[in-house]
Amino acid sequence: MDLLARARDLLAAHPVVDGHNDLPWALRKQVSYDLDRLDIAADQSARTHTDIPRLRAGGVGAQFWSVYVSTELTGADAVTATLEQIDVVRRMTERHAGDLQLALTADDMEAARAGGRIASLMGAEGGHSIDDSMGVLRSLYELGVRYMTLTHNDNTAWAGSATDAPVPGGLTAFGEEVVREMNRLGMLVDLSHVSPDTMRAALRVAEAPVLFSHSSARAVCDHVRNIPDDVLAALPGNGGVAMATFVPKFILPAAIEWTLRADANMRDHGFHALDTTPEGIAVQRAFEEAHPRPMATAATVADHLDHMREVAGVDHIGLGGDYDGTAFTPGDLPDVASYPQLIAELLRRGWSDDDLARLTWRNAVRVLRDAESAARTLQGKRGPSVATLADLDGGTPN
């Protein structure tokens, strides 16, 4: 049996839990959440990286849908947009109930898999989504959000981003309380996008496993969005999971400088660098034709996974492609149908079936189950936090 066939057989038994997919934002930007105008039951390869046929072809058994909102939205506007993102995920799963099943727990993930459906979970990307409010944080949990990335590309008032000015200590007192309240709820603390100081502070405070929903190894590609080795080495003690991303500018050193020029070209044409509308993609493609980009491949991703397995251990790694959140993808991993190609590359490198089963399915299910267990213990010790930014940091109350 060839490696690709072996990969597909393995994924049939141990499907991918993908930590991060930005299809909900693409639905907002492209069709204003009108699911009739972008029906993911059909092939949408001309418009998105994601649809149900390609999720099936890729062996995806569970998807964390990012309910991301831009940091250009602040305060109540960010909260409203996050609620709209949650709404579209719920409507999408209801519309495609034969293929997608809303999952709130690890048991729900297993039940969806047993029923032949793709478990649909939600993760909020950026602490600005809660408008510095513990009540909003709890409300997002009640609506089904099971992780929150503490920052996106900009600092919050209480946590430092990898791509903004340094925040002393990474987390303020209120930021530490956010981590504790997420642990009490059973919401995974996602450390993708945050600075190394924030990563270390969150690991110090955390009473439950953490998650990196879409970050790779900084030792392999020295990009600020990646995870330093000391943080990877701390994951076994915490029980957390780091899910490698496929974004070329994060995983291929030669792509970093090229991406800076491509992003500047987007801005020159009036687009945000992260724009994934057909118009924005057309500008990106024209630039790429004139200036061929360095090409990441499945082997590039595998280099990161090899390193992450060596430093953190096979029980603490996973996959978070960031499809529909990036204009460019590795050449042989163009969309969500591509996971068999990556698994085949890892098989070629000698990864065992058991190691691959941990990478694709078991580790992600385990980390959510462990967060749920920690939450039950913590809820027996303390009630909901009523702390405010003003109380703990002297900031401006909501």
C-alpha cells in the first residue's frame, strides 16, 4: 500500500481535529453571512479553502471554527461581531446537520465521530472579544466557545501580543484573573498570537492545560508567531497541546521577507494584508505572478512537527491549519482536503500509527477533556469572578 493510501486509512480511524479555521470570517466578508450565497455543501474551491466535500476528503473529524473579529473592532462593536460569528457557526451546523454536529465537550466530539459527522467547535480569537468583561467571557462560554486566544495581532489592556509593543510580564493582574476564570469555566486558554512573556505568564498561572490553536516552532522558523523551545518544553508539565500551523510566513524563513513585501502591496492597493475576499486574493495572486514566492510544502510543516515532538513530546502536539485565515498556503497543502498529504509525509519519516493518532485526534480530545475535569474541581472551590479591569489594574471600567 502506498503512503497516501495508508494516510487515508489512518485518518478514517483517527481523523484530524483541526485547531483553527477562519471560514466564519470569510462568510462575513464575502456574503454577509448569507449561507445561500456560499453553500459549503458544494465545492467552493474558487472562493474558500473550506467546504464539506473537502473536509471529508481531508479526513477532518472535528473542526474548531474561529469566531475571530478584527482588532479594528473594539468595545461593544467587538462583542456584537463575535456574537454574529457564533451565530453563523450555529446556523451552519444546523443547516448541514447531516455532516456537521455542534460539539461542546470531548464526549460530543467522540459522539459526532461515532455518528459519521464532523464535530464543530468554536474558538474566539482575541481577548478584545470580551470587552474586558468577565460576564461577557462567561456568556461566550454558554454560547459554546471552548477556547479564547488571549490576543490577536494587537495587545489587549491586559495581555501582550507577539506582534505589538511588549507588555511587562505578559499579563496584568486582570489578565491573570481572565486565565483563572477561563480555567474555572473549562474554556481552553489559547496562547497562539501572544508574546513569549504572555505564554510564560499564562503557564505560571494556569490551573488547566493550555492550547496553541495555530502556532509552530520558533527554533525551526524564527517568526514571532511561533513558540520558543522553553515554552514547548513546559507543555508536558501543564498538559497542554501545541497545534502546528501551515501559514507559509510562519513556517518558512524565506517566506518572511517576501510576505512583508506582499503585505505592503496589499496596502498600496487599499486592502488589509489579511484580506481573503476574491478581490483581495486577485491582488495577492498578481503580486505572486510578478514575484514568485518561496514555496512551503508538507515537508516544511513536518520539519516543525518533528521538532515539536522532540521538545514537547508526542502527547502535546496537534494540527491547526489556519485555512481561510491566510492568503497563501503550502504548495501541496492548498486546502482542508490536504491532510492526507501531510500524514503521508510523516509516515515517510517513520512516524508510527500510534503517534499519528495522537497528533490527529487523541491529543486534542484529551486536552478538552482535561480542561473539563479541571473546571469541575475549580467550580467546587470558587464561584464566578466579579473582578474588573479597574479593580485589578486601575483601568477604565466598562
